[in-house]
Amino acid sequence: MFEFDQYLGFLTFLSILTIGFWLMIFLLSFVIPYWLTGSLMEWLQEKKDGRKEVPKRK
């Protein structure tokens, strides 16, 4: 069976694996869509502001 240090190593491995899994789920479901939405809104705002400017004629 397992010795105590092997048991602690196994629990550490499972903890790191679980933390990585939930971090990946969090990033894919919240952080990345938030970042993409913000950059899309900023790009649209810059495009809208650019249309308002009238080009100067010589």
C-alpha cells in the first residue's frame, strides 16, 4: 500500500491537477470572452470616432 509521503505526493498531484482544470475553465468561460468583448467594443468605438472626422481638403 502507500506510505505516508507517497500519499501526500498523490494528494499534491491531485490538488495541482484540479486547480489547473478549474483555472482553465475560468479562463475559457470568463476572462477570454471578457477580453474579446472589451477589445471589440473599443475597436468599434475607434471606428465610429474616425467616421465623425471630416477629411481636410487642400
